[in-house]
Amino acid sequence: MDLGPLILQAGLRGLAAARSERDEAERTLHQLIDDPRSTKDDKLNASFSLVGIAQRRGDHRCALEQLESIVVGASADMELQILNLKATSLTQLGAHDDAAALCDILLANPAAARGPVSGWWALEAGRTYFLAGRVEDAIRMTKRAVLFFEEAKNELEHLTRAKSNLAIFMLKSDKAAEVAQAEKSLEDACDVKIAIGDAEGASTNFSQLSLHHFAQGRFEKAIAYGRKDLKLSKFVGDERSIASTLGNMAMIYLRVLQLSEARTFAREPIACAMLAVSALEAFINSTVYFANEAAKSRAMTLPPELLADAFAYQRHTELTKKWDALGTALCVHWPPPAPIWANFIKLVQLRNELVHYKAEGFARVAPTERHPPEHLRNLPLEIALRDIPSSWPVRLLTPSFAHWSVSAANDLIHHFRSSYRFALPVKLDAASDT
């Protein structure tokens, strides 16, 4: 039997929007790889599909491990594809210099400049070069991608993305003419993205324009584009983007000494912390419910008190204990890496302290306190405090705290999802065998 069509079908299923569909595709592909009828080409195609599924769910370490295990023989085209996929995952993991080095090797090969995927490779390489601080290389490769998509048919979305990336990169150019061209290109791209329904992409462009004009001292334009960014971010519902934009707007208003507006936006860093912890509570409580239901047909080790009364367990068990118990029961890799778990614990502690904040008297103005308040000690390096003689919440509630709060919640949820124990054995009764 030819397994090729089944592998193709499973690979396409791995592109589905629903996580359950992709999980099922992953299980199927592993089964097909282990099938004794599977040829070398079958195993190779299935392995590439598994890499794509891992990257789609954000598990780039798993993707890199999968790529290391692939043997392509003498296939130069497959070697180039592996280089591209490795560079993509390394970029997502923040290893920008290593990813850029792989892009150098990939794009030095003449075969990378031709063929149906060369435009996508150039587009991704441009982004990687920019993140690695190689602006001129980023501009050069993205211009190549623009030319590719202009010559292709029915590629308006990718052409718009390439033009937007190019404009963003050119904003950092030391040539005034390129910067002016970039500003106009980004504005035009916003109109196109809104017209084709790409609200998230338009929001990103508005954010870039806002920060660019702010850096240039054009505060009115910075505020105008920032408000457009915020409106679209709220429409998309991306909490991390919302937090980032709120922080940016507060920073801009502080710079122009519009303190009432700054306070309005700055109040929402604390909202981000509350919402981040609420999201963690909602996620784990939903998991409690579904785990309790699944335990009726799957072999899993859950806390006895959860099985006895899931609703009471949801309501009365402390948040960090619920996460630890469910993570231990349902995840392959648990506990999470130390930084993720430490950030989670710190986020919950700070949220609780902010909710129940009690003033501890007046802050001493001079001389300043030798040591920071207890709540501000051992904070993650990403959080920048206000250097003012005031209570600890006022010093803590900065844009960077909002960004960190949302990031800490996202990281924990992502680890749980990517480490979920797949294909738990189902307890089949006699009736189900008929």
C-alpha cells in the first residue's frame, strides 16, 4: 500500500486552525513513520510535516530536535529547506545571531535565489537579519522578496507584508530619503492591510509609525498613530499587544507633560497584571473541568479531591497549587523551566499585593531609602521601576511591568500546551468494541 497520500493528508490536516486537528495529525504522522511499509521518502515527508506542526504550536525546541534527526542523503534542496526551518525556529527562540549565520549559508547557495520558495526564504531572512542588528542585509533581502511577490500572481497579502517589513527596516536607515520613503510605504500598507482584513498587521504598522515619530520628536503624529494602534489591538484582542501599546502611549504623554492622559494609560499596566492572572486562573479551571471529564475514559493520575468534587477544587484550591497538580498530571515536561515558573509565582504574588495594598506610611524623600521595599526586591530584569520617592506600587506600575505580566502568563500557558501528554490510553469497555 502506498502511504504517500495518507502522509499528505495528515500533513495538510496539520495546518488546520483547530489544535485538536493538528494533534490528531501529529499522532497519525508518527504512526505512519513507524509503519513497516513506510519508505525513506515517506518518512522524510512525514518528518517535515511534524516539524511544521511543532513550529505552528510554537514548540520550536521540539522542531529543532526533529530537524536534527532528519537525514536527507544527497538532496541539496532538502538541505536548504532544513537550513531555512532551523533559522526560523532559532529566530523565534531569540537566537538571532545563530539564525542569521544559517541564513548566510542558505542564501549563499545559488539554488536559494530561484524556485517557488525563494521569495519566502528572502522574506524570513530579512526579518532575521533585522533582529540580529544587520539592517542593511535586512533591507537588501527584503527588497528581493518584494520583487519576487510583485512578479508572482495572487500574492497581495505576502507582497504587502514584504513591503511593510521593508519600510520598517528602512526606518532605521541612516539615509534620509530611505526614511521618508519608509514612512509613506508604511502608511500605504496600513490602508491595504485594513482593506484586506489584516487588522493585526495594520496594528503593527501603526505601532512602528508611532514609535518612529516619537523618537523623532513628532509627538502629535506619535499620539495619532498610537491611538490607531490601540484601537486595532483591542479589536484583534491581542492582550500582549494591548499592554505594549498602553505602555507606549503612557510614555509619550509623559514626555509631552500631559500628565492626566499619562495617568489614564498608566492605570492599565495594573489592569494587565490583573487580567494576566485572571487568564491563568480561567485556563487552569477549564483544564480542571475537562480533565475531570476525560478521567472517566482515560488513564490519568489526578488529585483525589479534584475527582471527588471538581467544582470545589476549582474554587478552593490555591492557583499555584492547581497549576502544579494539573501540570504534573497532564504534561510530559513538568515543572516548567525555572524562569517561567519563577515569573508565574512572582506575578501571582505581586497581583495579590496590589489587590490588598495597604499604605505603610509616607515615603521618605531625603535621604532616600538604602534598600528598596520588600515587594520590589528580586524583580525580573525586564521590569524597569520609576526612580521616584513614592510608594512601591507607584514605582512598579510601568509599561515594562505590563509587558512582563502578559509575557509571564503567555509563557506558562504556552509551556503547558506544548508539553501536554498526547495520546493518553483510552479505557475501552466492552460496548465500545462492538
